[in-house]
Amino acid sequence: MSSITIKDLAQKLNLSPSTISKALKDSYEINAETKLRVKEMAKQLKYVPNSYAAGLRKKTSQTIAVIVPNITDAFFAKAIYGIHSAANQNNYNVLIYISSEDYKNEKLFIESLGNGKVDGIIISLSGNNNNHEYIRFTQDEGLPVVLFDCVDFDIDTTKIISDDYTNGIKATEHLLQRGCRNIAYLGISEQVSTDISRREGYKFALEKAHIAFDPELMITYSHNTATNISRIKSVLQNKKPDGLVASIHDLAIAAYYACNELNIKIGQEVKIIGFSNFDAVDLFNPPLTTITQPAFNIGEQAATILIQSLEKKNYTLKNEVITLPSVLYKRASTQ
Amino acid sequence: MSSITIKDLAQKLNLSPSTISKALKDSYEINAETKLRVKEMAKQLKYVPNSYAAGLRKKTSQTIAVIVPNITDAFFAKAIYGIHSAANQNNYNVLIYISSEDYKNEKLFIESLGNGKVDGIIISLSGNNNNHEYIRFTQDEGLPVVLFDCVDFDIDTTKIISDDYTNGIKATEHLLQRGCRNIAYLGISEQVSTDISRREGYKFALEKAHIAFDPELMITYSHNTATNISRIKSVLQNKKPDGLVASIHDLAIAAYYACNELNIKIGQEVKIIGFSNFDAVDLFNPPLTTITQPAFNIGEQAATILIQSLEKKNYTLKNEVITLPSVLYKRASTQ
């Protein structure tokens, strides 16, 4: 297989890789002279075009790379199990990579996947960067990519997500129905697609209930548990919220610790709802009300769709969003 | 690389693979005539001997295969994170395989790892089979194997475990100190090394306290949560234990559900201690007393040792057991 990539061409010609990619695809955005230069260089360096390279790859690895921000959150552990299950049924192996929520790791790993090491990639994006050009390069080089959970809607491929916006509304409306009027939102990051959608849902539900949005009721996640607890305690003390929407399991946990430390009665003084895939939240004191995503199914479907695209000749992944429904489990934390 | 394996030679000569392996190593156990036959056939089929094959492999994959019984238990998720972390630091990738606690899956996967797909394997054994001949074949073919957590002590390699026997004693003695005299043991399987050690520790602690061992107080794990709960309920009703040692997190969870369904007060009527790596057990009602294994460190050390052996020429893994200490966290479930 040729080892010449779009990047090599870009370097040689002092053009951006995306210009190279567009020129090779005869994009109207690129002028005729540049197209000619690119095509000449591609020919000279024996650049292997996408579909052929993909075909060659397919025969070599029977392996899918999976990139997740972390593995100890039950959502990702279950999603990986779903991916593994579908891969296994189709005789594919799973190469796993944990980005530790840092796009630089994600990028370095993806760049190491040349030479037919894998046939395709499934990613839940790290979310601390909005420039996903490196994923487009990978696609341009013939390696198909499926996104799940934390996605970039601008990337042209299949994305499997759960109904985050609807669930942001559902979580907030559940608290409103239980009498809360001063609801804080514990978010991951304003660059994570799931969180953006959930917080938009939260804002929409407040607006619908004629409650003014208060940015001081928004808390952002830190990788340090103690920091999360102290941020939540500070909001509990200064803003006296009567409800909390925790956008991930870790933040729901931190909220429990914060309330316990301040002797605030969960379910009575403050109601908590959390997005969580952990099995034993009904053993918590009090049991945690959750929005639970179909983690296994999301992973399974991402792998199934990717493998279908690998098995069919000349098949390209549809640019579509597949949304799988989550479930609201009402428990005593929102009594 | 030659695709002829020890197994192929075994088939051709109608001998067992372990005979072939021993013959090629000039073992005193094999007679001279057989040795000659094996070596002739190896030459004829261009069998590539171990060290050379291992050397070739090293250059090709920079990948470690990791096999775990499941991925949704926090112990394995954290161990994988530790393996990934060490692998990543040394520029190795991690190919993950989930055996779903079935040795047949484990065996099929290992057999698919020929042709330099990976440089070495890290396994926590599925435990439903005691014949690990397939792991020895893999070693004989030059692919190093490191075992962790659920291990087979008869396999000649490095094993990283936690101090299961000591912890079986420690867990049981903690319940004895809290006044329990009728302690049930909730085990995984009599074929899982961790469980065998923990249950031996449990028996030793009882004996030391002059309490007769009662096999009717032993419960064995099922893959079905409802079955586990019903088995525990049945023992709670028939044998009235005042203490439970749960050898894995899932069984501690099942014990909580069983007690809740029977309105048995945990910590007062029945004390529960569980082996668990889940972070939020102190939010349980009541908080769960745990023996917590150093999951991340176990994984990290397994990968570090394997990679060291891959990076050094002519280095073979020591036949040793490395034991990392666990910690007892006393909480209200054993108040």
C-alpha cells in the first residue's frame, strides 16, 4: 500500500490538507490551476486514492478502533461492551483508546492508525476542542469514522446519539413538576455536544415555565472530584437552589457528597436528577432519579453500522444522526 | 513470517502440541526418536522457532491484547485503564477482548492472534475451565502472556494479583470482630483463583474462631441478577446469617436488594462486607464496607512488566506471583 497521505501532498505543495482533499474530489471551491498541481503531485508520488486504500485496509486488519473520553464511567464501559459485542459477532477485533478527555491524545492516536492497522474508527469525542480537522483527514484517507454520544454535527458521517435535548427538557420539567423553581445545572463542558444539547433543553424548559435563566446556577465539571464538590457546595450556599440537574453520573455523585457535607436533605430540601448508567443508584441514600441512556445499544449500533459499511463495496456512511431514546427513572431523590 | 505453528506440527505428526513444544526444546521427557521426527518435520515445514518469531512480531504490531471476563465491573474498567495508561506511555496500543466469563471465547480469541497481530497478551482468566493448555500453546509459539487477578498458578509466567487469601481472612475477621457468628460467603465460582483464595481465607478465619464451616452458608454467583437475589434471600430466610462476605461488587449489590426485599436492616440485623472497586459505595444506604483492590495499579504493573519483556532482547517473563495489597474501608454496613 502507498504510504503517501493527503498530508504529505499538502506539505509538498504548501497547501492545507483540506485543499488537497477538495482538489482531488474536483470541488468547485478549488481553482483549476491548483487542482492540476495537486493531481500532478498525487500522480508523481503515487498517492493511492481513498476507496482503493480502504479496500486494501479491509483485507488486512479486521479491527475497529474505538476512542472514548474515559472508561470508568458506566456509560462508556457499557457502550464499549455493545461495540465489542457487535464486532465479535462479525469477527472484528476492537482496539481501544482512552483519550482522557483531551483532543490532543485523540489526534495523536488517530494519526498513528495508518498502514491498515484498523479498518474503521468509532469515536466519542473528547470535547475540549472544536476543530476536528484531523477526523476529516482520516475520512479523506479512506478510513471510515462513526461518531457516538459526544459528536461534532458538522462532520459528514453517521452519528449515534441519545435524545439529549429532549432529555434536558425532560429532566428539568420533572424537577419543575416536583415543585422546584430555582434549578442549578451541573454541566460537563460547553464544548461537549451532549452537554450543549442538555443545557439547551434545560434552558428551554425554564423559559417555558417563565423562569429566568441565571448563569450563576451553572456549574462546570472539573477532573478533580474535590473541586466539583466544592463548586457545588458554593452554589448550594450562595444561590440556595431547590433542584439540581447533573449532566453526568460523576456530577450527581459530587452533588450527593456536597449535600451530605452541608447537611442538606436530598429529596426534601434539594431534589437531584442525574444522567447516569450506573446500575446501583437505587441503593443510594436516597435512591437517585436518573435519565438513563441506552449505552449498550448505542455502542452496538455504532459498530453494526460501521461494519456494514466495511463489508459492502463502494458503500459510504450516510451523513445522518440516529437518535436512541433514554428513560427517566423516578426515584426518591426527586420525591 | 512462517505461518506454521506448533499445532500444525502436532496435527501432521499426530502428537500433542505440548509434546511438540517439549521436543523442540530438547526436553528430557521426550525420547530421542520422537525428537528427531519433530525436528525433521519442523525443518520440512519451515517452522520458525520462538525467539525469532517473537522478534518478528515485536517489529510489526506494537499492540498488546487484553482479555477480561467483563468490562462493566469497576475492577476491570480500572484495571484496563491502568493497562492502557502504561501501554500508552510506551507507545503500545491495546486490543481489548471481553470473554464474557466463558473460556471458549477466550480460547477462540487467543487462537486468532497469530501472524503478529499482537506482541503479547494480558489475561484475567474467565474461570469456567481449568484446562489452560491453549495459553501454554500461545507461550510456546513465542507470544508472552502475563496473568492478572484471575490467574492459573500452574502457568509459567508473571502473575499480578491482590492478596486474596489474606483479604478473605481480613473480611471474615472484620465481621467476627463486629459480633457476627453465622457468616455466609457469596462466591463467584470454585474455578476462579481469586474466589478460591478468598473462600480459603474465609474458612481459615472461621476455624481460627472455632466456628464450624457450614456449606449451606455458601452461595454461588449466577449471571442473572434476579437469581443471585433469590439465592441470597433463600439463605437469609433459611440459615439466618448475621454477616455476609460478598466476593464481588455484583454480589454485594444483590445482597442489598435481598435484604431490602426482606426488610432486613443492613448493618444491624445483617452486616455486609464486599470486595468492590466502585467509587460511590459510601452513598449507599447504608454505606458499604469494602475490601478494595488496587485495580489501576494491577493493570498498570501487568502492562509495564509485559512491555519490559518485549523491549529487552532474549528476556523471558519470570515465573513469579506479584501481590499488591488491598485496603479495608470500614463503613456503616458493618457497624
